[in-house]
Amino acid sequence: MASSSEPSASGAIVELGRCLTGTEARNLADGLVAGESLTGSLKTVDPSRRATIRSLIAQAGLPDLGAVAAVCRAIEGARSRSTRIDPLWTMPGQLAQTGPLTSSIPQLVNNARTSIVCSTYNFQQTSGLWAALREAAQRDAMRVRVYLDTQAADPKSGWTPPSPAQVAEHLAPARVFRTRSLNGKLVRNHAKYLVVDHRFVLVTSANFSKSAEYANVEFGVRIDSPNLAESVERDILAAEPVLYERVFPDA
């Protein structure tokens, strides 16, 4: 009998489905079908979650590696579906009649379980995301990556947002990146999106600031699509060495 701290066999399978991305489930199944050991196949899983995945597989009580591969195929299939697309608005005067963009951004971060990828032009400390990302970055086994524009922190009309180094300090141990020079010119990062748990994608016109989140007319869309989420993550990781450089907190 499973202890009170361990899920049942069926519960372990459900939890396995939550922990594995669609790509990880596919690669794990491919390795097992090709005759690799569980240890070898698990090398395709994010290192921070390998022990958890191995433990869940053991708790699931599956009879052999073929059954493990079959479960992974089911997870891959379930992860491939786009289940919901929600429009999100911010409008002054409480005129927005559909989903609230202002509360959706920090709520998505607060509910994250394993990973967050965030891209923005700049941050303001007044943004709800400023505190939510810091709390998320400090959770065990949470991986947070943030992409910023290098020039956004230049003084403008007496107002200076946090520098990339200050953002890195605030969000430690998150990995923070800023745009680098390409062909003699700094790249401009104006993409504003969140990818959460390799599943949810939120794209928004809003900068992460109080004015954008409360006073402006801003539009965003939240998409529940593991395939899209993993595609966005894959593309930004491929571009990272060319367009961005790692930023560390000020000494």
C-alpha cells in the first residue's frame, strides 16, 4: 500500500502526465522502444526532474518498460492537443468584458509547477509580475528564464526601469538574459510573452508595468497548447546564443 506521502498507482500516472512535457514523453518512449534502458532514456528529461520521473514510474507499478513506453505515448498524445484559447483585455474604466489580462499574468505565474519563460521589453516594480516571478523563482525545482532588452533601462524623461542586472538580482536564482550586439547594433527585444509549464502561452501587447496592466487598452491571448509552448521554448533557446547574453546580479 502506498504511504500517505506517495500517490497511488493511478495517481502516479496522472502526476507523470503533469510532469512530463510532450517532447520528453515522446523521446522517453522512443528510447524505450529502441531498446534503451530507463536510465538511458531518462537522459532526454530535464535533469532537475529525472529523479521525480523515475520515482513516479516506480510508483505506477507498470509491469515492464513496454508499458512505460505506452503510458508515455498516451501522455504525448494528450499533450499535443490545444484545449483552450482565451482573449484577455485591459481597459480603463472597467470596460473589459472578457478575461482580465491584469490578473491573468500573475495568476499564471503563481500556478506554475515546473518552468516559466518570460520575455519583455522591460520591467517595472509596480507590475504584478515583479513579485510573482520572484516568488516562483525561489520554489524548489522551478526553472525560470527571463529575456530583456538591454537599452530599455536607459534614462528616458527622468525615469529608469530596473537594469537587467537589478532584475537578475531580484529574481535570483532565475536565469536572466539581455540582448547583445549583432552586426554592430544592439538587438531590440520587444516580444512580450510567458510560457508556463511547457503548456500555457500568454502573448500580450502590454509591457509589464502598472500603467499597462491597469490604465492602457491592452490585448493578449492565453493558449493552452503544449505543442505551441514547446515550439516557442525551442525557438528561443536556439536563438539565445546569438541574440542574448547571460546577466548576473550586481556584485
